[in-house]
Amino acid sequence: MSRSDEAAFYRAALLLGLIRGDEVIRWADGVLGEDEPPAACVEIATTPPDDLTLLRERLFALSGDAVPAAVAGRLFGLIHRDLASGRRSFPDSMTVLKQMRAFIALDRDRDLNEQLKALGVAVAVTVPGSPERAAAERHVRDWLQQRA
């Protein structure tokens, strides 16, 4: 994964609440230990870890607004991890997927955007506690696992 893609991943993961700022700082510190690190990494490494807006802004300097497929895949992996571990509930995971459609530049991948939309609709039109809802939830879990 390129440095730009890594920055895009961390920027999107912060926006979606999938990681904390200190993880981004650790990443930037690691990059600073490499030969010829980007100057933007100094700015990232010296940002307070709880200033998520500033961290995202500084990551944007490295990534732009592109969210390549590999980045989306890593994000799906984090969503799956949190759901499978119980760290995030199913409804909260669905909210994160909805936020991905709304806030992350997935519009360039219409197929992925439509898949996320279909997953959300399939869950929304079923009655909680019904066999249909259980099947829709299982489909979302399987879909995430395939992309993790």
C-alpha cells in the first residue's frame, strides 16, 4: 500500500471512529524513522492525538480525497473485526457502513456503493427478531468477512 493510501486509510478510519488518534501518531512516528519521510508526517506526529479534525486535515495533505479499493477493504476489515469481537453492535456497524456511503468517496465505485445500499435496505425492510432479519444480518456479516 502506498504512503498516500495509508494516509487515506487513517483519515477515513478516524472519520468513521474505527481507530483512535494515537494509532495515527504511532504510524506517523514509524514513517519518520524511514529514509526520506514526507514532511507532512512531522505535522501529523506532532498533532495532539485527540484533535481528530486536525489529524484528518493533515492526513488529507498526503492522501487527497481518493479512497482506493484497497483502503475500503481495510476499512471493511476493521468494521468486521469490531462486529465479530463484540466491540461494536450490529446496528452500530450498519451505521458505520451507512457513514461510509455518505462521507467516504465511494462514488467512484458505483458497484460497491450499490452493494452497501442493498445491504442497508435488506436489513431495514425486515422486522427485528424475525428470521428474515437474522438472514439479512448474516448476509452483512458474511459480506464483511469476505472483504476483511
